[in-house]
Amino acid sequence: MSTTTETGTTGIQLRGSGILLLITLCGAAFLEGIDIAMFNVALPVIRADLGLETTQLQWILSGYVVAYGGFMILGGRVGDRFGRRRVFLIALSVFIVFSMAGGFAEDGWMLVVARFATGIAAAFMMPAGLSIITTGFAEGSARNRAVLIYAGIGAAGFSLGLVAGGLLTAIGWRWVFFAPVVLGALILVGALTLIPRDTAERDRSPFDAAGAVALTAGIVMTVLAVEQASHGAWPTVIAATAGAIVALIVFGVRQRTAAAPIIPAAFLRSRALLRAYLGAGSLAAGFMGFQFIVVLYLQELRGWTALQTALAMVVMAIDAILAPTVTPRLVARFGTWPVAIGGLMFAALSFLLFLPVGPDWTYAMMFPSFLALGFAFTFAYGPLTIAATDGIADRDQGLTSGILYTFFQFGAAIGLAVTSAVLTIAVNAGSEPIDAYRAALWVPVGLAVLGVVVAFAGRPRRVA
């Protein structure tokens, strides 16, 4: 792995066709974020309409999570090796096809297949999209701003997707599948026209297929074990854990024996990269656990509708406005890591502000917490993405993007599982619902504090 970029001062600028290209790639990030959020809102209605059992409903959700989290590193590496434009276009096309298939589904197993396939497609599409930006845009302020805009739009897609999901579900849950088809088709047209042919250096070394399969299987099994733990499916957790251990042992052997291991050794030794990955994981973990508790509090304890809940939390999408405008200036002035640390501290503040939640809190009392979480994503998500991609050779940009997204997804799964477990323990111990929520909220707080500690523990030097 090279420790310096290979693009020099050349590259796409943020003007003209460069802006249109960025809009297209941001559209893909927005599509992925809004798709997840809309689907989560629609699950109860889908269950009622198709008469699904709890197990089927769980696997519809788990299928996407497991596929998306498990195939991310492989997706990034394949883009590096075989061309990011090609991988992006194929993955986006698969995403569109199976989203449409989900919209026409009449049985639970069809939805499981559709969501698993779209999860794999997203796992190939997202690293390819980010690495097109990091290898295409001119190094420095143009690239940093493009990355920050991309990250902000992607995060905003999730927030706005909650609202869109509520509105579309009111019309008919199948529109939750068909809307991404329409948006995806528009993005595909733009991508065919605007994404340039691959010119960045590709990795021409032998492709370690055995290592790639072992790593993907290990991550899939690990994500499956963590995700199923949140549902208390312990036989599946035990089996998946055993499978993950075996697969990761095989991966470790391949790392030592393969002529060109799937992950270069320098990635595994880099404290700077590990810090960026762990920071992203902690941010996702805290957010997912926090959102889980907030949704339960508002809908089950307070009786709010899914749409009311989504509208209450839409303020978090403020990062779509601030990330492209304010964050680049702060990064230019103070550097990537100080801004990222500030964002992680905002996450901790958000969760702490919600800890005293009462059964009759007004929205005005909740608002500061939601706003602080919007600031957290504004100042942490984009800079952490820069930290994970800055100084990495073009031939490895897809790989580092895939690792970053894997940590983000894996962190989200862990945050949800642990928060759910603490909530269940508190309820089973006889706690009142509001007390159980407060107890579970300590999990996001702890995860956010851990992220701050990791970020502070020896900030990496800037790449010259």
C-alpha cells in the first residue's frame, strides 16, 4: 500500500461536469440511505398485508443487513481490480431490478431474496461510488469538499427516508420499493453519461479468491451473529459464530500465505486507518442504538405515528445543509481530526441530553438532542471518511472505502444488539418502560464516549 496519493494535483474540479458527476454519485448514496429508512418504516404494514410471521419479517430485515455488511470489503476490492465505473453500473442495475422485484412480491420468501440481493448490490455500489470520488476529484480542497458533500447527502437520505417512508406507506407499501426504482433509473442514466472511464491505476497482482471468499464468509457470519443476537435467536447466533471463527481463521492463513492477500498488510498495521474505521463504527453504533430507543419511546410509550416520529427526527438531516458549506471550512482551518472529534463529542452530547427523558416530555425538550445528533453527523461522518481515504493509493481506494462501510455497518449492528439486550434485561427485571429506556440509553452514551477516546488516542499526522 502506498502512503501517498497518486493523483497529484490533477483531477476533476467542482465545476461544470464535475458538479453533475458529484450529484449523480450523491444520488446513489442518497438512494441507499433512503431505501433502508423507508423500508424500516413500512415493515409493520407489509407484515399485516402479506400475513407474515415474525421470523419471516425478521429475515426480510436481516437479509439486507447481513448481505450489505458482509460483502462490502469484497465489493470495494472488486471495484479496485475490475474497474469502479463497471462495478458501480452493474451494482446499480442489480439494485434497481431487485427493488422492482420486491415491489411485486406476494410472499415473504420473495421479499427475503429481493432484500438480500439489493444488500449485495449496495455493498458493491457504495465503495465504488466513494472511490470514484476519491480517485477522480483533485486532491485537496476539491476532493475534501466532494467527500463531505457525498457523506452529508448519504446521511440525509436516511433521515429524509423516514419521512418519505411514512408518506409512501400511507399510499401503499409497494411504493417503498418502486420509488427507489424510479430514482435509481435516473441515477443510472446520469452515471452512464458522466462517470469517466476508469483511468486510475488498478491492482494487477493475482486476485486471492480463496482469501476473498473466506473474509466475506467470516464477515457475513459475524454480522449475522450480532444481528440475530438482537432478536434472541441463540441457536443461529452460536452456529454463525462458529462459522465466522472458522472462516476468519482461513482468512488469517491466506493473509500469511497468499502472494497478494485481499487486504495488504499495511492496512492492518496502520493506526491512523484503524482510528478512522473505529470512529465510524462507534458513530454508527451509538446512532442505531439511540434511534431504536427513541422510536420505541415515541411510538409505544407516547403513541406517536411512524410519520410523526420521522418528522420529529428530520432535524438530523441538517447535515445535508451544513456538511457541504460549514464543514469544509472547518476542516481547512483546523484539520480533519479536530473536526471529527468535535462531531463525535456532539454524538455523546446528544445521547446525554436524552438520558433524563420523561413520560411526558415535550418536543421542545427532545429537540436539542436531535439537533446535536445532526451536528454529530455534520462534523464526524465526512471527516472520518476523509481520514479513511486520504493518503491511500488509487489502486486501494475501493478497499479502504469497503472497510470503512463495513465498520459502519458492523458498528450499527452491534449498537442495536447491545442496546436491545440491555432494554430486554431491564424489562425482564421488572423496570417500568421509561426506566428501561433510560437504562438502555447508557449504551449509546458509552459507545459515543468510546469513539471520542479512540479519536483522541494519538491523532495521526497530516499527509504532506
